[in-house]
Amino acid sequence: VMDVNTKKAGATVQNTMYGLFFEDINYAADGGLYGELVKNRSFEFPQSFMGWQTFGNVELKADGPFERCPHYVVLSDPQHVERRTGLVNEGYFGIGVEKGEEYRFTVWAKAPKGSGRITVQLINPATMGEHQDFASVRLDVKSAEWQKYEVRLKANQTNNKAQLRIFLDGRNTVCLEHVSLFPVNTFKGRDNGMRRDLAQALADVHPGVFRFPGGCIVEGTDLATRYQWKNTIGPVENRPINGNRWQHTFTHRFFPDYYQSYGLGFFEYFQLSEDIGAEPLPVLNVGMSCQFQNRNNAKWHVPVNELKPYIDDCLDLIEFANGDTTTTWGRKRAEMGHPAPFNLKIIGVGNEQWDTLYFERLAPFVKAIKAKHPDIMIVGTSGPDSEGKMFEIGWKAMKELKADLVDEHFYRNEEWFLKSGLRYDNYDRKGPKVFAGEYACHGKGKKWNHYEASIYEAAFMTDMERNADVVWMTAYAPLFAHVEGWQWRPDLIWYDNTRIFKSVSYYVQQMYAMNRGTNVLPMTMDGKFIAGREGQDGLFASSVVDKNDGTVIVKVINTSKTEQPVTINLNGLTGATTAATITLSHNGPDDENTLDQPEKITPKNGTVSLTAGKKASVIQDKLAPLSFRLY
Ligand code: AHR
């Protein structure tokens, strides 16, 4: 028997409570969320033709119109009527196109003789028919000077392994740079936009906060490849590419051509945060490269007295996000099309670092940021451990440094999630707030998105919710994974080039985020919080009220393998006779959604009858084994 005191609204549940964490891992940006379909569009990868096949008379040059991306190709007469000059782009595991959709091909081009022509095609390399191309258009290059050209291609088939073929039409030489192909229908219809289905999936969570761009890629494999936000703004043609720390991983999945185009850069991240209604939370490098390769080795880090450019990056970013259009960086934002500030409130400095190497570097950042922007909240980190000595040292240092929030990460197994239902009860209420910024249940020996793991996450989240006075932000991780390009699993959302499926964990996150309420309500079983402890039948529960309309929301998770009867006294709520429910249930604990069965497991709406008493309305219900029900 559970008791909710519906009249005792407690701690505020922050708007940021349930958020998302985006990192370019598993081909989440290029090849994923970012709408660009051409790989190595500027020929800037270390091997210039990675992603391309050339034929005929193709030359690479490096004195193009964009100083930071100087390479381009020259297509010249193949010198034979039966030969062709041109190139084919393979995309990211192919190019995904959908029947009836239009694609916007753009290119910077010049024809030294003043005119030239190319043909641009979408091809199906696997076709058994005579024609590989299924969309084809001619493009006339009309000048000896560099100009941007655009044509559209309409796909008459859905194909997630298509390719882009370009060949010289006629004899006149044509030079091509920044060869790009986007769906016309990106999310919000933006030219440099996001893949619609993936971005919509983010919006549909109703996230409160959006953390970007990582993760380990913030630090880079080494300092040279750390994420540098200033390289990611301005015209996309002139953004230099960067290596990706996730080219290789501990799992030995190796993708030699995994680079960051930076087409999805900080302007786009801020804009996306706005589009999906989430507070932006950028994370910047603290002068340290990735902790997992360079653990506690000073030579991989910037000396403390040389941190100024790194600190300036933070201060300039705040100006980029919030400065008015007369400021240096605010003007750049306006020039990119967003004169209004992005209203940045929180910034992360460092990701998952620990020990004094981190603490002594973070200190001058905090000092400089707080001196200039006292209202900006700073997120520090407790390192990768969710408990133990290093974790305690990390928290102690964050308190001393007066970080506003501490980012904790935990990728743990089922047992850990089940035993941690009271984790936040004992946290210091006077110290920094918690950002549970990366977590996921990694099933023992399984490590993928099976149903059971998601239910344990749901159970653990009751603890976060109940402790909303100290837990201010949370996010599952990682967010995205391409089925052919993943390095890390489980992940929240999976996709190939044309299809998507949402994991059960996604629905757990969504159920919480869409039913966040405004204030915590006390909820007990025999006078104790319901956190799966002995005598509580594997049940976890929490409840909130939405003060805007008085709605009481109760979340109950049955982590046991047997059905559980539950009685919930909604004390103080009189007269209610029915309650809407949303339920996540299953056919087997290893069940999961897939590309072929994307909606095998989804939350189901229902209702239950209540007994309306004079002092309380009472829910009497039965919860299926391993299920999550929200009233
Ligand atoms: O989410 C994957 C990685 O896990 C992140 O990049 C890092 O912060 C953590 O180690």
C-alpha cells in the first residue's frame, strides 16, 4: 500500500530535469543528425578522395576559394568519345533517399573557359537494370570565377544505399568544390539543416536541456584534435574538418574515415536547442585531452599558466550566445541569422576528468567566468566513477571550487541500478546540484537495448525525481547510433539511412520528460520511500504535481518478475474516479525494438477506475512483471 500526500508540494522539479546529451559518436552527427549526405564534401580528409571514386581525368588542387578548406577537383576532357571524367560519392554507408522526396545539390564551381557543364545523378549501384541513375540533372557552369550553383533531384525510389555521381558533360574543364547534397525537407526546412526524423525524435522527448558536443570529443584524442567551437561557425564551406576521437574505440570497431565536418557546429547546436525547446548546455575543453588515453599524464595537458586561450574560448562563447549585435561574437551570431541572443544560462567546462590535473585547471575558468558572468552556471565533473574514493575527491573539489553543478556519469549493470534507488537521498543539500549527465543500464554480458535494462533505468529515475531538490538535470547516453557505424551501445535512438527506431529507454525518458510536473510529492510505502528495498516487492515509485493545473502524476515501476498488486492512496485528492495511465510492458525481458519492428514496444495509453473516498482517492491496480505504469 502506497501513500501519496497530494497536498504537500515539495521541491521544484527543474525545467532542465530530463534532458538529452548529444555527441558525435556512432555517426551521430555526420552520417546521422546532420542532413548532409555527401562524405568528405570538400576533399579535406587526410586522404583527399576518401568517400569518393574518381574516373577519367580528375585532378586535385589546393588553391580553392576557401582558405581553411583549400582543396577542390578539376574535371577535364577524358580525351576519348567513349570515356568519361567524373566522380562518385558513397555517402555514409550509402546515401539514403526516399521516393518522392527532393534533394538539393549545391556546389561551388568554375569553368576556366567561361562555361562548362556537369551531369549530377543519384544512382543505384546495385541495380540489375540497364540504368544505374534514377535521378539526373544537368548543371551549367557559367563563369570562370568561383560561384555557388544549385539544382534539385527528385528520387523515384527509396534507397538507403544510393550514391551521388557527377560527370563532366562536354569537353570544357570544370572545377568543383564543396559538393553537397541535402534533403530539401530538413527539420524546420533549414538549408544547413538536420535529418527530419532524427531531429523530430529529439523534439518529441520534450527535453529540458540539450548538452553538446560531447563527451570525449570535447577533449579530442589529443589536444590538437580537441573540439574547437570557433572552427565550427561561419560559412560551412570554410569550416576545417577535425578528427573524431571515436574513429576507434575500446571495442575495436574502427572507422578510418570518421571525421567531423563541423557542418553541425555551435550555431546549429544552439539553434537546435531552441527548436526542440531545451536549454543549451555547451561543454568546452578545460585544457586536457581525452582522459582514457592520457590518464593523469601531464604532457597531454596544457600547463595551467597557458590556459588563457581556453578560458577566452569560454568567455567568447558566452558572448557568441548572449552578446548583443554590437559585440564581436554577438555580431557573428547575428551574421549567421540569429540576431536575438540564445539566452545561454549554463556552461560545462571539462568532461569526465578527475584528479588534481583537472581541479587546478578548472579553477581559473571558474574565476574568469564568474567575474564576467556571475549568472552563468558552471558544470564541473566528478570523473567517470559513480562511487568510490576518486568520486568523493572529485565532489569535494567541485564544492571547494564552487561549481554550480557536478556532472556524474554511470554506465552500470542491472544490479547497480536496482541497488541505487536511494542514491541521492544522502547528497549534501548545500553543495553543488547534480547533473546526472551520462547514464545507461548496461546489461551484464548483453550490453544492448533490451527491455529489462530500460525498466531498471525507469526504476532508478524515481530516485532522481524524488530528489529533485538536488538533482537538477539528467540525460541518458549515448543518444544516437547508426546501425552500421556504432562504436558504443546501448544507445537511445538507432537508425540506418532512411529508417529510425526508438529504444525502450527512449520511451522511458519521454514518459518522464512529458510528465515532469512542477513539484515533488511525498510518496511512501509503510512510511518509507519506495525504492525497491526489502519488503517493497521490487517496486519503485515517485510522484509529482503540476501546480499549473493541479494534476497529480504517479510513476510506479515493478522490477520484479511477478505481477504485483498495488494500492495507491492519493491522500487529499477527493472525488477522482478515473485516472489516465501510460504503460510500458513487454513479451520478454530481452525484447527490443528494431528497424524492422520499430514499434514492437511502445507506451500504451489506458485508464483505471479510482475509489473516491472522503479523504483520498484510491487506485487499486495490478502491475505486470517488469513494467512501468504512470497514473
Ligand atoms: O557516451 C560515451 C562516452 O562516455 C562519452 O564520450 C564520455 O563522456 C564517457 O566516457
